[in-house]
Amino acid sequence: MKQLSLSGSPRENVGKKDAAALRKQGKVPAVIYGGAGQVHFYLEENEAKKLVFTPKVFLVEIAIDGKKYKTILQDFQVHPVMDNIQHMDFLEVVEGKSVKIKIPVVLEGQARGVLNGGRLSRLFRKLHIEGMESDLPDAININIAPMRIGEKLRIGDLNYPGIKFLDADSSVVVAVRAARGAIEDEEEEGEEGEEGAEGAEGAEEGAAESAPAEESK
């Protein structure tokens, strides 16, 4: 998993008024939990944006008062109108303890069924997984190139060593659905074309054979 280092500052006071004052100064209140105790601190908003406004997931090392914490961003709140970050929650990564996190799904290639006129249906942008820090991937990469019309890929079909998927195995991650005018398969289309050509040749031969009989009349 990609790593990112940030520098935070401890909060002198914890409360709504203090948090509001920090936001007015362009700072983001935050907390680290999951370790020996909670750590309340704040980040400069420009630093916080590196984590929030990106599809990537990072292992974040946060330095606060000379101490470093290895964390993963678990949650954040953004103002519904102003779009500025209101608060951030970090889970401390403890050695020997698994972590739960949502990882982005990356689709690779172009599905065969889509090339034949089908429609790609993507049901998950991220998947909820659990694993040790050393086993956590940057993303769940799925090669969709072989997928034909009507085929679905479920969570139970995915295999990542050391990773446990927390969503239901039966949940569909991506599917290729039929669309109007779509063909079932390139190979089937080719076979139909050959049969059609043979039928046309037979018709021509039949017409040629019947021609002398018409002349004899």
C-alpha cells in the first residue's frame, strides 16, 4: 500500500467551539483511535486534502509532537455547501493486529461483451476488506476483458491472499448486461455469417440447375 507522511499539531482544547475556531483558521480537527488511547490533533487543510480528494488509499504516518503514528483514514466529514473538510478520523495501525478498510476497485481492459454491444454495470466502487498491514493492496484489480454478455463477477470470485472480503460473497461487483442490438458472441456471429453464405450459395446453385428446364419448355 502507498504511504504518505503528514505533520499534525496537538489540540489544546477539545470541543465544538475549539473545532469551529480551528476551521475558521483553515485547519481540520482530527482524531486517532484504535491504539493505547485517543489522540486529538489538527491538520492544515491543504495537507488534509491530499487524503480526502483522491481515489487512492494510503497508509498515513502522522507526526505529532515528535511522535509518529501509523494510521489509515477511516472517515471524514465535508461541509455540504462549502466543501471544506470538517473532521477526520484515523485508525491507528497496531503491529500484529488486522485492520478493516475500504479499497477502490479498478477495472482493467474492455469487456468482450461490451465490444459486442452489451452494457457494463459496475455496482461497487470500493470493497470492504480486512487484513494485516503488509497484505493490504493499493486496489482490487479486476480484468474484465474476457467477460461476455450475461456474465457477472461476484465478490466470492475474487482471490487475494491474506485478504478477507467483508461484503457478501454473493454480491455482484461488475456485470455485462444485454442491450438492444447486442450480439451474443463474436464467434456465434461468425458461424451465422458462414451459414448464411452457404445458404446463399445453395440458392444460386438451385437457380442455375433449374434454368435449363425452363428453356426446354
